[in-house]
Amino acid sequence: MLQESHTSSSSSFPIAYKPDITMDSKANTTPYDLPDNAVWFITGCSSGIGRSLAELVLAHPTHRLVATARSPAALSDLAGAAENADRLLKVALDVTSQAAIDAAVAAALARFGRVDVLVNNAGYGIMGDAEAMAREEERRQVETNFWGPAALCKHAVRVMRDENPKAAAGGKAGGVVLNVTSIGGFVGFPMHSLYHAAKFALEGYTEGMAKEMLPDWNIHFCIIEPGGVNTGFAASVNRGGRHPAYERPDGPGRTLETMVADPRAREMWARPEAVARAMFKVVADAGSGARGRIPIRLPLGVDAYAIIKRAVADVERDLEEFKELSISTQKAAGDDMEALA
């Protein structure tokens, strides 16, 4: 948090503590009307949620799609691709490469002239004991799951603010950024510390960047937090280091590992098609005649909703239990700080 010096006689909030600046979680407070010919830029379209969302966009009669994957050959059998070639651009994209990111965005603008929705979906998981993770594993996880999406967010804001108004007569600024984190961007689990580090970082980056947007830019951000999704993601999670001290079947990490590997558990997870529909709907229904707002966070799945709700309750309980200790550090700030608490 910002720090600003003050005296005990001060009776007004220092700027760092103004509730309207630092404490309003509703960064997106206005409607967003998705254009009829919206351009979607989706990363990680080769499988899972990204592929399902890409096919959903192509199924819309007028929306346009920039579908990316590390290898465009993986998109050769994308449903609807052949009959909608005029509305589809396939682009090779390795999100760990700044040059590849720059080139992909340039290709999208050259083809369609604008980007209305960026979906940062590409990523991978790694499962292992924090003590045993190799530095290279740590770096690659953060490069893929945080730095790549962050670079695309910068491009998206520039394009949505500066380029979209030029794209056609009557073109307007604005757009939506959907950053897919997962329940693991809000709640921590054993054996996933690296994954959480990257996803927590992306959530904080998203929330902070959303609050930097000027209202007339009409740019909205949403953190998508799926729970378990029945895709190949869980099966393809990289196995990181294992420390012998944790090799107990009744330990929290190994217990979770066993549960995730159980096919019966995966059968209860959400389908990627359902997650994609919810992501499409949260953007399409944000217009002034519909819901009228895009939330800064959207948990998807019964498990995501329940676990995040419980985590919020746990935070609230700790806040109240340790309230006096928390606020004791700023008693000298005066009555305003007492009222805030």
C-alpha cells in the first residue's frame, strides 16, 4: 500500500487511504456493449477451455476470432474453421516470447484492425513440493502464467484505447480483458505453490491495472476463476520436485495428489464447454440492456464458488479476531482511521 506521512492532528484521509481509490473492488462499474462484429483474441486454443471458447465464437454469425496456439497445426480441426475462414486468423504464439507476442498482436491488427476481447487462457500447471522445485521450473511457470499474460494486457489496453476508434467509421474505444487464473489464483493448495505464485500475481496485476483505466476508455477486466475442469489440463500437469520429508500418504500434499488423480473426482468437474459459455455470457450480457456490469472476479463451478466463499469468510473471521492488533499500529491517525476500521 502507498505510504504517506501524516501527523496525529490530521483529520482527513491521506490519499493512500481514500476508500474510493484503494478499497472499491468494483473496478468495472459501467455497462459494456459488445460490438456485433467483435474481434476475440484467445490464447491457448489447442485444447480445453480455449478451444471450446474459440469454437463458440466461431459459431456466432458475425464475431471474428484470432485463435492462437504454440503450433497453429493444433488448430487444423477447429470446429467451424473451414466455413468461417474469413472471420478466423490462426496465429502461432509462445507467450514466453515478447517477440512472438508483439507479432501476434500486429497480425491481429493487420487482419481485423481491432481487438475487442482479449482472453489470456494459455498456461500450464506444475505440481511438486516447494522445497524441491528447481529454479528453472520456477522461472518457466511464472514466465508462462504471469509475464506472458501481463505483456498481452499492455497490448490490449493500447489497442482498445488507441486503435479501436480508428478501425471503422463510428468505431469506439473499449474492450474486455478476461484473464483466466483458476481457483488457484485466490486459494492455495499443497504442492501447487509455484502455480499459485504466478496466478496470484496475475490476479493482483489484473485488479491493479483495472483500477488504472480512465472511464472514457471503456476498458473492462475480469478474472476468470474456474474450479476443476474436465480437460487434459490436470492430466498434463508437470511433475515438479519431490522432497523426501513429505513422502507420507497421509500428508496434505500426497492426499491432494491422490484425490486429483481419481477419475471419479474428475467426472464431477465442470465441462470446458460450460465454462466457455459462461465466459462468453459474462461479456455478452454486460450491455446496458442486460446485466450492465462485468465483475472483476468470476468463479466458475460449484467447487470454485464454495471454496472461494469459504476463503473469504476465513479472511473476515481473522480480520475480526485480530482487529485490535491490526488497527493498533495507526491509532495516532485520528478518528478518520477509527471510522474506516
